[in-house]
Amino acid sequence: MNCALCSKKDCLSGKDCLENKQEIKNLYQEHEISVIKTAARIEAEYYMKKTRIEETILFSMKMNYKKIGLAFCVGLEKESKEIYNIFREYFKVYSACCKICGIDKTEFELEKIDKKREEAMCNPMGQASFFNEKKTDLNIIIGLCIGHDILFTEYSNAPVTTLAVKDRILAHNPLGAIYSNYY
């Protein structure tokens, strides 16, 4: 089975290609179902009406989240400040840039962008640790590099969603490569 290559998408009308529907339904019954219910409610009520930022705020409010963590790339500092100001109207917001703790890349023998100067490494585990200490209810990624986003998600105690994906070439819109006939 390879859903990306399937032209029928019979699952939209209820077909179970894997023949494990009941097993998956049991997983939802064993775990917290409020997330999937809230997600469906946001989708149904605001489909094509709200931005991702607005949907994230509405979702967080309906989930009764109080503390939000913003894990951002220092390259998106300006955007992160704007997002911080929007979210702080509704929640207690903590933010941590990727260079938190200022650990030099040489300490882990990491490659540098510019070998002639000191360069702090990105520290997604430090960001997650900071939010874990603050006991955030939800953490939001804003442009963490590939790999750093994976580590951040792995070490975060709170659920994680992504608001912006890093793509330095396509103005942080990786799908631009798919939509463009020229790239």
C-alpha cells in the first residue's frame, strides 16, 4: 500500500485498505480522545475561515491550555516576536530561541557555517528542557531546522505543533517547490 500513489482514495468513503480499522479505533478509545475531537471541531467550525495562527489559538483555548511554549529559530526572531504578542493575549507564553545556552559548536565537533568565527549550536533539547521546566501545555515550533525540530519534538513533554517550517530558499514555504513550475 502506498497512499501517495493511490488515485482512488476509497478510504474517503470508508474502505479499510489495511484491514485494521477496529485495532486503530481501539487505540483512540485507550488514549485521550479530546485532541481528535477538538481537532475535528475546529476543522468543522472554521474550515477555510481561519488562519493557522487563529486555528492554533482556538484549538488551545478549547483544550483549556494555559501555558504555550514558542520554540523558534533565531532567523525568525521578528516573526516570533509578532506571534508571541498575538498569543500572549490569550495565554501565558514562554519563548526560547534555538541558540539557548550558547553552547559552542566546537564542544560537539559540529560543522560551522563560518569556520573563522565562534558559532553557537542550535539547542532543541535545551529549548524542550526549558519548556518542560515551565510545564507548558503546548509547544509550537517556528522555523526550527530539519533535525532540530525532530529532537525538540522527541524531548518535549508537552504536545508539539508546527506553525512555520524553515525553508531559507522559499521564504519558509517548502511547498513552493511543488507549486512552482520553475524550481
